[in-house]
Amino acid sequence: MTKKLRIGVLVSGRGSNLQAVIDNIGNGSLAAEIAVVISDQPDAFALERSRQHNIPAVHISAKGYRGRREEYDALLVQELRKHSVDLVILAGFMRIISKVLVQAYPHRMMNIHPALLPSFPGLHVQKAAIEHGVKFSGCTVHFVDEGMDTGPVIIQAVVPVLDSDTEDVLASRILKQEHKLFSRAIQLFAEGRLKVVGRRVLVDGGRTETDEFLINP
Ligand code: GRF
């Protein structure tokens, strides 16, 4: 049997994406294991979810690290290494990360973002999409580089933006797709099927028009 991919998950909040990964590992659609969940917030519900599933859950406080982002990130790297993590996923981790973390996991760290990058990077992006008047939005899983939401796109899912949408309604339509998309990207990584060529991430074997993750109306 080949060794299972060991994932380290960085979180700050409710952890619904973490839960989806836990569930997809549980139902056999994702061949990986979560080695550790790390939060910068002591009361993140994501930590509670981890404990319920006997996953090591660690709080690393960022107090006292204002303006010392690299030193804080070195603590994260130390903890991730302690758990022999192969792939880091940012699942609602609300900190800007430094090159210390990025360079420790080059093309081995993924983020999920609730918009179709490069449109709408940053925060409050569902509201921004509605106010801008776009007719479609969605979510993106990308490799993390040193910019904010700028790394190579791995996969995206599309949802419509309806005239009646509020920020919450659109956010929950997108979130439903996030819960499938993140695991899909991790599975492709686990199978060694992702190849980064410049800014492009190619899926070995090629993507086809019938791939179920292309469009999700
Ligand atoms: C998600 O919308 C994700 O795209 C963004 O932060 C949110 C995290 O939600 N990066 P959750 O903690 O996974 O429920």
C-alpha cells in the first residue's frame, strides 16, 4: 500500500471546509489523512470539529507577533514539520502569510477562495461580486504564492449570481461548491496529477468538457 498523503490544515473560524474534507476522507472519496489542524484563534469551531474526530488540534497564538509575521510563520512551519505534513491547505485561515511559510511548501500549499480569481481577491468578495453586477461567480482552489490570492489556479467551480441574491445567499451557494472543490483538488494532488507549468496548473490526462467540476449551475 502506498503511503497516504498527510494534510496540515490552517484555520481561523467555523471550519466547514475542514468538515467537508473530513467527511470526504470518511466516505472514501479522498485518499488522504489529516495530520494536524492549526488555528490562530483559540475558540475557532474548526478546532472543536478536529477534536471530535481525534485529529490533533493545535492553537498557535499570534499575540505578540504583530509586525513579526515571519517569526509567527516559522512556528507554523515547525508544527507542520512535526506532523510530517506533505500538503498544507488554508481553509479559512484569516492571516496574510509570509515567504517563510510559502517557501517551506512550494506548490505544496493550497488555498480556497470564494470567487473566480483573478476577479475579486481579498475579503467580502461575495458582496463585491453582487455589487459589481457579474452574472457568474464561484470558487477557486489555487496554489499559494507570496501574493494575496495570486497563485496558480488549480480548479474552479462556477455558480450563477441571481438578481435576488443577498450576500448570504450567494455565499452559501458558493460554499456548497467549495465543499466539493477542495477535496477534488487535494485528490488530484494526492494522485500526482497536477503539474505546474509557468502560471498554469495542468491536470495530467487532461480536462474534458464532461468533467463534473467544470460548471456547477
Ligand atoms: C470560505 O468561504 C473560504 O472560501 C474562505 O473562508 C471561508 C472559510 O469558511 N477562504 P469555513 O471556515 O471553511 O467554513
